[in-house]
Amino acid sequence: MKLPEQAVMLKIFIGENDFYKGKPLYEQIVLKARELNLAGATVTKGILGFGADSRIHAAKILTLSEDLPIVIEIVDTQENIQKILPFLDQTVEEGLVTLEKMKVIKYRHR
């Protein structure tokens, strides 16, 4: 797949304990992105953060925090990213979804 120089990055900020149909929501989002043949997706687990409720979520040895922050990043064309938005509207009940323009320098695979 070739990715044009002008693309967009979709970022989805959710919690580790967010589920959809019995599976982690972040996993379901990545599987949907793959099903839609999007260019790629990456999931990152945060060690500290807070959201709209201002509650701190932290990963500390002495404190077992639940619901650590999760960020899913998906880069593709504006047109392709539009395909996953209805799914996100349906599944992301709490969190933040952002979209930003970006310039792709290199996108290659073997």
C-alpha cells in the first residue's frame, strides 16, 4: 500500500477498562481498522493521565491503578479514516477522538 504525502492521524484516547462485545475496546478498534484496510494502527498504554472527570490514572508499584490511559493512533488518507468514524461513534462511550493533518515522510514495508 502506498500512502500519499498528505495524510491524517486519528487519535483515540480511551481507558484500559473500556470494552466492546466482551473484548478490550482498543483491540476491537485495531481489528476494525485492519478490516477496513487502513494503513496501520498503534496502541500505546499510558503510565499517567487524566480525562474529563479529572481523576488521575497512574501506574505505580505501590498503587494498583485500574483503567490506565490507552491511545490508539491510525494514519491514513482523510477518505479512508472517514470509514472508521461510524464505528468509533458507536463504540467509544467515554474518551476523546481527534484528527490532525500530517505530512508522511516515509511509509514502507518489505
